[in-house]
Amino acid sequence: MQEMVIYGVSFDMVGKQPIVLLKTRDGNKFLPIWIGHPEAAAILMKLQGANTPRPMTHDLISDVLSELEVSCTRVSVTELRENTFYAAITLAMNGRDVEIDSRPSDALALAVRTGAPIFAAEDVITESAIEFEHEVEDQEEVVEKFKDFLDNVTPEDFAEGEEQP
């Protein structure tokens, strides 16, 4: 597993589907994960510090965990199977770790609320991450390269086991 950070949320230019972009904490690998519009809004709202008058679903989950004295210790993107990413939420509860199956978008929305670290499995990074060949320090440069990438990519480009022509 490699630790990741949420680098941003964007939209693919073809289907206008939201994409969360994870970046390896210690490197130049970027992992794009297609997510739903409500989950994109939930992630963006928290990243931008916006509050809603009433708790949203991910806020509710975070509040319930807190009240039950359960902590979210990590979220992990665990696998990519048939164009679908899978994730797990790890909770510390009564002295033991409990792993809960999750969609990556929900896991990430919870992570931004709880401060839990984000990880991705090595094989997911190997299969799906985009690596920039040199150190990128300018965020605008990364965004432009990512937009160029999004102009031409489809979820099928990440299909496991497909041969490229």
C-alpha cells in the first residue's frame, strides 16, 4: 500500500463524469477514480471548508462514529476489477480493527471528514496510475496535463488485462 492524498476533483470532458484525482504522497503518480456527482460534491464541499445547514450523509456517518467512540483509522483503494474500483474503511473499535467494504468515493468523503490517511494498493497504482516523468512543482502544470489526459480517456482505458493496439 502507498499513502495517497486527494489532489483534486475534476470532470472528464467526454461524459462530464466527476473524477477524484489521488496522488502518491511521495511521488508523481496520479490515480484517477470516476465517482458520482453527489460524492464529488461531498468531497469538494469538505475540501473547500463549506458547511451545510444540516448534516450530509458522510457528515452523519462521521458524527455517529465519533459519538460511538469509533475512529476511522484509514481508507484504502484495494482493487480494480472489471473497470470498478473497490475500497475499504478501517475502523478502530473496542481495541480492534474492523474493515468495512466501501465504494472509493464514500471512503474518500469519510476520510476528508475524519482526517484518516488514504492508501492505494500497489497493484491498483501499477495498473491505473498516471506517472509524470519529471518532478512537477507547478500545480497549474499538473492540472493542464491532467485536463489533456481527461480529454481523451475513458473508463475502459483502465480495463484490466486488455491489450493496447
